[in-house]
Amino acid sequence: MTRPIELILDDARWAPSGDNTQPWRLRIVSDSEVDILGHDTRADCVYDLDGDASRIAHGCLLETLRIAASAHGFGIEWSCLPEGDSPTPVYSVRLTPQPDMVTDPRQPFIRTRAVQRRPMRTQALTTEHITALTAAASPYRVVWMSGFSQRLSIARLNYRSARIRLTIPEAFEVHRRVIEWGARFSEDRIPEEAVGVDALTGRLMGWLMQKWSRVEFFNTYLAGTVAPRLQLDLLPGVACGAHALLVAPAQPESPLDFVDAGMAVQRFWLEAERCGLRLQPELTPLIFSRYARKGRSFTRMAEPTAWAHRVSDDLDTLFGSTDARSAVFMCRLGYGPTARARSLRLPLDKLLAR
Ligand SMILES: Cc1cc2nc3c(=O)[nH]c(=O)nc-3n(C[C@H](O)[C@H](O)[C@H](O)COP(=O)(O)O)c2cc1C
């Protein structure tokens, strides 16, 4: 692999995507043109309402491609067809030589950036890092929640939202599919060790996840969602330096609004990595509240629908309803070690469409 376009794509494929689904294939058209054959997972993933989460991932990929291209003296221009809603959008990307191009300072962090789902240090973020992150997200606004009581309020929001995630059969199917049990690394899923539970809980979850009836029994009679929610949501929600909400300049509506949001997300995340900060996205409260706000059904169970309305109300109370409606991304950040288990990526030759 020596052609610049291949080297650039080999870097770009490290862009993050929900559950590491990598909802794209790549078709090299010429030495300066590539088509990104995107798809979304709305048909079988409850977290991908209208394909919005996949569109954010497409934006992350385009931004990573742009940053990777800068290291080879190229800018990029891209267009998307169709522009409106489609589960299979195609992004045509053209590399444009720019003799004066300076390598983007976030380029060295493309491959090391990874989710940290385990507790982080509670040390506050430095003013310098907050300034750098705020600039990276622009024109998206960052609402920071730091200090113990603010972190606790977000931890409680996540705890409440996680009850939905761990109770509905629609999410059970997704979790079963996207976790690679017993693994520390995974090319096309999330390895169990990166999920963030201790070994014993991990083994129990692996056993439960083999059958929905086991999960249902455990949840109904043994308060089965409590232990994972404490480990995955409440404790990490407090054990961090801050939570951040990225708010769009205007309420996102079209698919391309979410692509644009994904570009800001990836700038923000790479900047965090550059600052030595670890990050974990916290998208499910935003997703369930969007279902509630739009009056869209996401489960055949009655109670979790009511819980989603409560999550939406909590978001409004915490951030105000205007920011809650324009929020595109929420995450926690903190100093601490990088994750020892992580998702890898499909090799480039498997991503290339023939
Ligand atoms: C749009 C989007 C939503 C995500 N939502 C979550 C989330 O709610 N919780 C979480 O732990 N990780 C979330 N992730 C992180 C992905 O699971 C992660 O990026 C992917 O598995 C690849 O792993 P890596 O980022 O460590 O390389 C999200 C990522 C994206 C791009």
C-alpha cells in the first residue's frame, strides 16, 4: 500500500461509529477520488433512530479523512447523493492538492483515540483544555457539567436511561450482536473487556444474553438491571472530570445536519485525545428522549415508553428545552489511562468495494 489515497483511507477507517458498526464501504474511483458507500442501521438497531447515529458516524469518517489527507498535502471536497433521507447515501470525495497545506495537529491522534468506559480521574479539566475543546467543536456550542453535583445529575440521568436499554427486547438483540464475548479486541464489534463491567458481571451478562427469557426473569425478580447500571452508568458518571453536551447552532433536522454534527464530534474527540483526556459518548439519553419528543415507538413494552418521557423531561430540566432539542452529542471526559481493551477496525481490503 503506497498510493496516498490508500494511506489516507487506511487512517480514515479509524473513525468511530456507534457499536463499531463501520457503516460504510469505500470505492476508490481514481488516485484523487473515492466514493464512501454509506448505510445506516435503522432497520435493526433501536439506537439508530432515522439513521441519525449512522449519519453522525459518516461525519466522523469524513472529518477523519480530511485530517488524514492534510498529512499528504491534500484538502478535500465532498458531496452527498441523495441529499435527502436515504438509508444508503453515497459521499463522493475528491482530494485536492494544496501545496501550502500544513498537517492538521490532530492527525497523530487518529489511531490512538478510543472510548474509555471505565472510571476516570475526577480532577477538573484545565482552563486551557476546556478552551481548546470548545474551539474544536465550533460552531457547535459546548455545555459543560463539572463539579460533583452536576456530574451526579448526569450520572442519574444515564442511570435512568440505562434502565430502558437493559429492559427492552429491542436493545437486547442489538447488544447480543455487537458485543464480542470473551474478547479484548474486536475488528467489527465491541470486545467484552471494553464494555466496562468487572469480569464476574461480564460472565453473568454473557450467560444471560444467550436467551431473552433469562434476562426477563433476572430483571423481573432479581433487579437485574441494578448491578450493570451502577457499574456502567452511575459510578463512571461521577468518576470523570466533566460531562459535555454539544449543541448545534440550529435544531438538526436533515440527514446532512447530522453528518455535519459528526464532523464536529470527531474534531472534539481528537482534541480530547490530544489533551490527554479520555472520553466516552453518552448518546442513549439523547436518543430515547428524541423518541419521546417525536412520539415515536421504540419498543413493544409499555413502561419503558413512559421512562423515555421522564428522561426527556430530565434533559429539559438540566439543559433547558432549546439546548436539549439541539443537542447532537453528549459524553464524559477525564484524565486517566487509555483503555486496555478496545475496538479495532476491519482491514482496508475488507472495506474496499470491488
Ligand atoms: C454516533 C456514536 C454514538 C456512540 N454512542 C456510544 C454510547 O452511547 N456509549 C458508548 O459507550 N459508546 C458509544 N459510542 C462509541 C462507539 O461504540 C465506539 O466509537 C466504537 O465501538 C469504536 O471504538 P473506538 O472509538 O474505541 O475506536 C458511540 C460512537 C458514535 C460515533
